[in-house]
Amino acid sequence: MKSLASALVIFLTLLTLPSAATAEARLRMSTTTSTENSGLLRILLPPFERRHDCRIEVIAVGTGKALKLGEAGDVDLVMVHARPLEDQFVAAGFGVERRDLMYNDFVLLGPAADPAGARQAATAAEALARIARAQLPFVSRGDESGTHQKEKELWQAAGQRPDGRWYVEAGQGMGEVIIMATQKQGYALADRGTYHAFKQSKTDLQIVFERGAELRNPYGVIAVNPRRHPHVNYPLAMKFIDYLVGEEGQRIIADYRINGEPLFFIDGN
Amino acid sequence: MDSPFSLHAALALIVAGDPDVVQAVWTSLYTSGAAILLGSLAGIPVGVSLGLGRFAGRRLAVTLLNTLMAMPTVVVGLLIYGLLSRQGLFGPLGLLFTPLAMIIGQTVLAAPIVANYTLAAVAGADPRILPTAMTLGAGRLHGAWRLLLEVRFGLLAAVVAGFGRVIAEVGVAMMLGGNIRGTTRTMTTAIALETSKGEFAFGLALGLVLLAVALVVNLFLNLLQHR
């Protein structure tokens, strides 16, 4: 029994070793699934990690939850895309120094035949109104993500309250929603990055409405307020933010391509 | 649209030793291993005392234990999340989104299963073992030890069942670990991630790897049983 107990103690000590042995600093960032799934972070983070001998741990969730993690102080910074929520986050004192990082845009996806006639719409809101009138399947994220926030804005602009069997609230990530809309041959609002990643082999839906100022999707980075959460690594978080919005970070973002197509744009171009 | 089920290509990629996959396998193994160890340390004594004891409220305790086995993993995840978040009781320890947080959650999942299987094994054992050992001069603890040796196959089943539950679950690992690449990404959270990206073939291939890992672990436990 005694040897069992000591073996256990040794085992548990060993478990904590990997984290203790790596003395490098750790920075935690919550971000959205669309950012993580785009693959951008895999090339955007390493140059900074090498230079500052640190590890950036990315927790990818919906924008709503990403901000909640910041509120609770469970992360050092957040990288999200929902401007009104971001401003609330800073105004409430949870975050400091919001900076514009980059932007991409939303696209409205639908079956190639476009039975609702969304292609003929003049605005995104009108395209949604056409789908509602035709009562054709529309798959919503329904998860308080940045994409869901944008969708709700558009429904409001369209003067519609989406309701009925045609309106599917998935409560899942962007990828799942595109797959679900593909299976139902319905419509969905998606960010261009995820759609690009999916259109090669995972969906036959097409863009039925794009462009227009209302579909612009700006991303921001915000450091968690060190006065509210003294344990956060504020100095390193600010160094990281300076790197992201500085020349090097912005160049990496602007040069990033998937299948030859840019996913994100910086305000300079 | 190609078929997303080009499983062959995905398996080839994994067998080639993708470092992310190796890391996820290792994380799954050591968190589940630690959880089943701790879960057994908590569950076996509970199972033995419920199996032997003739005290008031025993039936109620057994019913509660059975109910705990049905506890959804995300509920365990939520409860412990509330405790480990910076705003929670143990927030200052900074445990959320670490492997240790996953181990804690999975221990809570494993313990009731181990306790239940142990209870069944002990209740089914020859009731004379403990009194006999004690008349032969053994102490209570030593007597219980003799009993555990007697029902060791049942205990092994308890450990195997508990291990199966924790290595296969995704709720606790996702909520408490955060699916961080390189530290808390396990086989199951990686499968969930690949599925969310629409990479079904890769997710399925990872699932096969998880089954293979479970097979190896069970072969090893099987060997122990026949020694």
C-alpha cells in the first residue's frame, strides 16, 4: 500500500513537470473558431513566440464565449469580430486598448439554383427578406458568435423576425452550419474564409450575395484589463498586440492565401 | 464536390506520424491514465465499503452512485469549470485550460464507474472471505486486501470500464482543457475539431487511431489478468 502511494506521488509530480520544465512565458488568447480554422494563426504566431520565447495558447470558441473568457480573466487577450460587443467589453472595463486587426467579409450562401432569388437583391437585408418570404431553409449559427450577431443585425435591417420551420438554429460552429445548409440545400450566412476552405470539396453551395458595406467583418484585438485581473500577463499581451498591428504582423495577414485567394485584409489596402 | 471520405489518404497521413496526432494521442493517454488511477483510488474504497457494509442508507447510497454514472460529461465539465475559472473558488490556482483540469474532471467521471463495478464484484464474492481472514488474525485493512485480491478480475473490469469512459469522452476535455494545440488537445477534441472543419475523413481516421490505442491498452490489461 505504501509503495502504491509513493508511486502515485511520483506519478503526479511527473505530470506537472512538462509545465514546470518549460520556463517560457505563456500567453492565453481566446479567439473565434473561424479565425482558428482559417489556419492564419499557425503562421502568424510562431515569429512572435520565437522572438519572445513564449507560447501562445489559443482557445477557439464563439465570439460571445471568447469575450466571456476575457471577462472572467481566464485569458490574457481576445481576438474577435463583433464590434458592438467589443465596445461594450471595453466600456465595462473588462478590456483595454482595442485595436483594429484586419477584416474579411461575410457572404450569403445558397443553392446554385437560388430558388429565393437572393442574387437579384440590392442589399443583404433584402436578400434575407426574400428567403424569409419564400420560406426556404435558412441555417443560423444561433450561438451568439460574431457571425450570428451580424445575421441578427441583418434580419433587423430587413424588418423581419425569422421564425418558423424554415429557420434552423443550429447552435454550432461555422463549419457545421455550412455542412448543414449543404445537406438541406438551404441558405446560410458565412465568413468568406470558412467558405473558401469548404468550397473545394465540402459544399456545393454558392455565394448568392456578397460585397456591400453591411457585410464587412472587422476583427479587433483587446488586452484584458490588468486592473481588474492582476494575474494576466498584460505587458506580454501588449507586446503581442503591437506585433499584430505592427508592420510584420500586418504583412503576414495581408500575404496569407488559401488556394491563391486572400482571406483577410488590412486597413492599409 | 469530392467525397469527404477519402479515409485512406487520411490514415496514411496519420500513420506517417503527424506530430500533432502523436501529441494528441499522448495527451489522451496520460490524462486518462492519471484520471483512472485517481478515480480508482477514490472509487475502490467506496465500492468495497458499500459492497460489504450493512448500514442504514446503503440502498440510497447505491442508487445515488448509479445515478452519478449517468452524469453527462458536459455537466461535470460545467461544474468544475465554475470552480476552476478565475472567478471560481479555486480560480487563483489558474488551473482552467490545463491538462490537470482535464484530469480532475475525468477523475470525477471515472470514480462512480469504478465504485459501481467494485461494489458488484465485492457483493458477488464469497461472503466468508473477510471473516475467515480476520479469524486468522488479519486486521480489518489486511482482510479487505485479501478480499480485493480475491475479486481482482472484477476490479480489473472496473478499471477497464472507467478508462473506456474517460478516454472516449469529449465534454470534459473540451470544456476544461480548451482544446489547445500542443497541450490540451486530445484525440476526442481533435476529432470534434476536424468534424467542425468538415474534415470527416481525418476525424474518422483519428477515431480509428483512438480505437487502436484502446485496443493496445486492453490487450495489456488482458495480459495482466492471465498472469
